Amino acid sequence: MLTRNFEFRVPPHSGQRAGRYAIATDGQPILIGAPIKVDITKTNVGLGLPVVVLATGATAPVAGMHGICVYEFKNDEAYAGADPYLTSPSDLAKAPIGQAVQMVSGDAVKVCFRNNNAVTFLASRTIANRTMVSEGAGATPNVDVGNYLTPGAGDDTAGYWAVTASANNAWLVVTGVDDARSEVEARFLF
């Protein structure tokens, strides 16, 4: 599990995990598991890498220009400013500003998105509401096996992924839905 809202069911193999991208130093943190696109107008000056930004709205996918954001925290940075006794790796959900990230895609890659409601943990902190798939499992079970997913509105409330009827805008095809666990499993189409 990468985060409480995103994991691989079939992980990417060689060539499906592109790692030569970064978030702009003046950009926003990007949720791990969110759709991203290369912004050819920007360069991360500190790292000299092309910049990726959050992809929003129904968009036809382009291999090498679109994918899912993956970031792996190093131990020394992961818990900076957080209580290490209450913070687990799944709590670290966003790739930091200015850091190198991976862009994953590939027709063999299968992922799982998990919606969650806000909850208070051990009476000490709140885990925020996060909608990965709008019309997704848990809140409104309108997503079905065989539906297509495309980038959504791009926030925790409206969702990062949305159902689309257009095969042209489809990034993923839904392969499983578990309403009890609020999970949507999907496979890449490119």
C-alpha cells in the first residue's frame, strides 16, 4: 500500500515507471495516485527535470505525457514535523513541492483507489475525507465494472478520477468495485 487511498494491484514493470519528472518549485503538492500530465512550459530549475502538474477534466491520454503520480518518501524526510509514533507511511499522501516524482502508466498496470470518510483516530487527530473516484464506491455506488475513468475535478471532495462514457478520454477501465471497502480497482488502457 502506498497510501490509504492508493495502491498497486499489479505493479509497473520496467518501462512503466518513468522517474525523470518533478513538481515545480512554485507548484502545489500532488496527491500520490492522482492523474498527472507533463507541463512542457515549465522546468524544475533545481533538478533540471520536466514538470508534472495535476491533470483535471476529461482528457484523452497520451503515453509519455500522462500517468499516475507516485512518490516514495525517504526515511529522513518522511516524518519531519510529524509524531513518528502516530504517523505511518500510509499517512504521507502527497508528493512535496519541488521533488522528483514517478509517472506510472502501462496497459499491464492495475491500481486500486479507495475513498474514505473523515474519522478521528485515537481521539488525537482527524483523518480527512478524501474522494479518489467521484461516483465511486462508498458514497454513491454508481461506478461499475467496465466503466472508464478519466481525470476528475482534482480535489478531495469532488474526486481525482471520474467516470466517463467516452473511450477517447479513458485512462483506465474499472475491473472491480467493492462498496463495503469503498474501493475501485482499475487497469490502465495506455
